[in-house]
Amino acid sequence: MVARRRKRAARDSEKGLLSPPGYSAIPIKFSEKQQASHHLYVREHRVRGDTKSSWPQKRTLFVLNVPPYCTEECLSRLLSPCGAVQSVQLQEKPDLAGSPQEPKSKFFDPKPVPGFRVAYVAFQKPGGLAAALALKGPLLVSTESHPVKSGVHKWIRDYTDSVPDPEALRVDVDTFMETYDKKMAEEEAKAKEEEGVPDEEGWVKVTRRGRRPVLPRTEAASLRVLEREKRKRARKELLNFYAWQHRETKMEHLAQLRKKFEEDKQRIELMRAQRKFRPY
């Protein structure tokens, strides 16, 4: 019975029945020593007619089930025999907008998701996509010429890469700030050009600008604003609305009266003790 099930599974695998609908399976292995194969499920990246996509049409391969040890360089090397690879991008989940993400800094980019991911592989020519869809495996991820580190060696490499180079970090920050300043200057210039100009429907956008530029809010000013908001909310609260609030208010008032009475008694005793006989 078990042997019959294995034969049926092997036959279904050969026919491609184990692949999701619309996908082709490409078996890969981490190394030659590994006996079991891992499958990548690939198909051509398509979007709906009314959806804009920055990925090149008829040249982009969408890949599912990418293992954690397979990096962008590994995917580019595995698929390079099919044709020249233009770009490779790994993501946690498919991008519904169908557009590549903006390049992020290697210093401030969040840690990659430690799990299986999806990938978008853009070829320079449509023939590369057709060859990738017809690709047969198994493909080797780690070879003698291109070894892929794993286990303790991978952890050591990740820790070494996590320590940034101060000079490279400074250059990266300067580049980011220059790009940001340029973007803000363009937005301000565009806003000045559109100020007072009616749009297609005849509406004019009105903005409020002071004569003096507003200074950035400091931490002390932010704390004062929060304290003011807290006092405002406290004034709006309903006081003595419930019966237990009445009881607590009365108890607090009585406690204050007793405390004041005791303080007055002590003050009178002190005055009596300090009083002296004055005949004149």
C-alpha cells in the first residue's frame, strides 16, 4: 500500500500536479550532498489591464516558496543561464501594486524576514522569461565556486555585517539628506506655482502661511502641550456622577477636616507653651 502511494506521488510529481495552478515547479538543492529537493514555483508576472506596473511586462518572473538561504545573488546566479538578469527583488509577500519598492539603505533597512519569501526577477529580454519557465532542475544553490554560508558561519557573517562602517554610514546619510532636501525644494516650488491657480473644476486651494517661519517644537514644549491636554480632559470628566464618587468625595473631605483640626490643635499647644508672663 505504501509503495503504491509512493509510485502515485512520483507519477503526479512528474506530471506537475503538485504545483499550484498556473505555476511551474523548479527543483533546487542546497548542495550536492542533499538528497531531497526544494521546489520553486514560478510563473509570468501579470497585472490587470487597469493596473499600472513598473515591472517590465513579458520579462518579469514571479517566484514563490523562496527558502531563507536563497538570496538575491543566488536567484540571479541560478536563473542567469536562461538569460541576462536585469534585477532581482525579494519580498515578504506579493506586492499588490505590482511596482518595485524604492531602494533602501543597507544601514537603515529593517532585518529580513526569517522565512520563506517571494521574488520578482526581471530579465533583459523576453527570451529569458520563456527559458526560465521551461527550466528543469535540480539546481544547486551552494557550489564550490559559489559557496553559500549557513549555520554558525552565516551567523558570524551577519554579525560582522551588522557593524556599520562610519565613513560609509556618513556618505549614506549625506546622500539621503541631499535627496530629501531636493525633493522638498521641488515640492515647495510646485506649491508656489499652483498657489492661487484654479484646478480643472475651478476650485482654488487656500493655504495659511505666516510671515515668520514656525520653529520646530522642542521636547519641553511637547510636554507642556501634553500636560495642557491632560488638564483639559480632566476638567471635562463627570465628577460626583455616581454614588461611589459621592462617598469617596465625602470621605476625602472629612479626612482633610480631621487633618486640619489636628494641625490647629498642635499650633495652639505650641503657642501656649511659648507664652510668657508680661506684667507691663
